Amino acid sequence: MNVVASAPEGLEKYLAEEISDLGGFKIRINKRFINFECDHPTLYRVHFYSRLAFRFYREIASFTCFDRQSLYEGVRDSFNWLDWLHYEKTFNVQVTGRTSSLSHTHFTALEVKNSITDLQQSVWNKRSNISLDNPHFIIHLHLNNNKAIISLQSSLESLHKRGYRPAVGNAPLKENLASGLIKTTKWNGKSPLIDIMCGSGTFLIEAVNQFLEVPINIDQVYLFENWLDFRKDIYLNEKNKAKNKIINYAKLPKIIGCEINPKVFDQAKVNISLAGLENYIELINNDFLELQSKFMPGIIICNPPYGKKLGDENELIFLYEKMGIFLKNHFSGWEFWLLSGNPKLTKYLKMKASLKIPVSNGGIDCRWIKYLIR
Ligand SMILES: C[S@@+](CC[C@H](N)C(=O)[O-])C[C@H]1O[C@@H](n2cnc3c(N)ncnc32)[C@H](O)[C@@H]1O
């Protein structure tokens, strides 16, 4: 199978590594997505173990496409719709990209829909209904350079939603972005990990689950279950292996989250316990300035406020200055990783970066910056 996986911008390379470890091959890295090939077990497995992917799409057809007519005919003739899509099954169409004469995605999606339903109608005198919220199939069309690629989306929901986070604090990180950022630190699960402004606890939950390879999204109903070549036996085998996986929590080092805001702290507590990690992540409701370094050096992570408004920024300068001084005074020998969305503020840390990785956090151009605290 040819599969596309979408990724947080800046972390495509890390998704590629992850997919390779899970059994994907012939991997190609692009902006915000990767392409790979895989067999059935791998396709099912990546849904339980990929921590970076938003979604997976299986490519099913491609054809040259300039205009309305070549789109209509290409969709109709390039895939065996009648075997795959019975009129009792619902679907919807999503479109990305454009050609010079197909520039309105809504219109293009309608044309794809018409091509498929006209074909069904001509054979069965009946056609599929469209469902926006709960379809059996999501058909994705990508247009680029007069080429059309048709794919089937494998899950209804984005896979970054893991189900442990009903409560979110201020500016929470997407779970897959948090996981990808942790992956870049190469934290090996042997040294302590502290999030000094942990918000809803996303970094720490993702770090633990990634290190222990805890499967995710096992109990979802997937759209690939509706595909003609769905292999229920293989899927159940992968699912049961994931469900019965023995997780060795005993090997975790000290993991601490610090959050000053009592309400956000309570939300973090809820999330961490929903993730089943309340015995492994210590939460402290305090200013990070009160933290003590009682352990061997490890990694400190932080997604601080960026302060997009001027007033905020002035207040935050003081926070960043305090952070820099505090870390240098108390955590010498540790690594510090900061998600910076505001370079003006970051310079007030007065620390020398040893690595900067560009990433996008919800559309904000950020840098994930590594410092060696001296
Ligand atoms: C951008 S949010 C972090 C979001 C978090 N990564 C998540 O996914 O939910 C920054 C957090 O830092 C907290 N914070 C601000 N100043 C703090 C301080 N001095 N000590 C500890 N936490 C602080 C805020 O209350 C806020 O929840």
C-alpha cells in the first residue's frame, strides 16, 4: 500500500523515523507529510503506535487532471468504486490543492462526488448518501501540477487526540507536537524530566507514553474497517497485541510537572490520572522558582507564554530573565529545551543556544531551542 501520513510542520523527519521503526519502507519526506509503503499489519500498527502523525491516507488512484471533465472522468475510471463503495455506505470528499481551472475546492469536491454517485446511479439506480460527520469513507483528492491523487482517509478523527485530555489549560500543545518535540530531545527515560510550566501536562504524558511505547487509540472505530481489502484477522491480531502489551512502569525516573495556576494544575491532575500516570508523574502547584534540584542532572522542558500583546511582553521579559538566572543557579549540568514563539523574549534568558529546531505550533512560527545549562 502507498500511504501518506501528515505531520506537524518541522517534525516530518521524526515521523519518518517513527514510521520506519514501525515497519514502513520507501519513505519520502515532504513539507507537512511523508509518503511510505507498508503491508496490512504495518498499516494497522502505525495507528496504535505513531505518536507524530495527524492522519493516514491510503493512495488508491492517480491521473492527469486539468479541468472539470478530466476530473470527472479520471475519478470515474481510475478506481474500482463499485466494488469498494456500495450505495448503502456514506461518504464525503475533501480536497486540497488546485489546478488553474479547478481552483475552488468546494466545487471540485462536488465534481468528485458527482462522478462517483453518477456511476453508482447508472449501475444500481441508487447512490450513496453524503455524511459530513460520520461517513463510512472519506475520499481525499489532492491536486498538484495537473496531477490528481485520490486517497482514502483511515480515521474519522485526527490521531493527535488521545482521549486523556478533556481538560486543557492555556495554549495547550497538540499531543503529537508535544510527542515529537520530546523525541527530538532524545530523552532516554533514564534521567529525570521536569516541565517547569506544565500547563495541562501534555509534554510529560507524551514523554512517558513514548518512552514506554504505550499504544494509543486502540478502541477507535477506524474508517479502514470499511475498505474492501480490510483484513479483520490481521487487524484483531495487531489490536490484541497492543491491548495486552505489558508496560513496565517501574523503570521510570523522576518526572515532575510544575504549574503555578491552581485551576490549570487541577486540569493537569485530571489529565494525568486519565492517562493512568498519577503514580509516575509528580505534580507541583507552585512557581517554578521554588523547585529544587535534588536529583542527578536530566532534562528540563518548557513551553512558556509567548505574550503576543505588548503589555504582556513587558511582563514576560521579567519572567524570562528570572528563568535564565534560576536555571543557571540551580540546574547546572542539566539540558534545557524551550519552545520559543517570541525571539525577543528568549534573548532575556541570557543563555547560549546549542540547537534550534524550527516548528510550527498552531500556526505560530516557533523554535524548539536546546541549551546546556552551565
Ligand atoms: C503555554 S502554557 C503551557 C502549555 C502546556 N505545554 C500544555 O500543553 O498544556 C504556559 C503555562 O505556564 C504556567 N506558568 C506561568 N508562569 C509560571 C511560573 N512562574 N511557574 C510555573 N508555571 C507558570 C501558566 O500558568 C501556563 O499554564
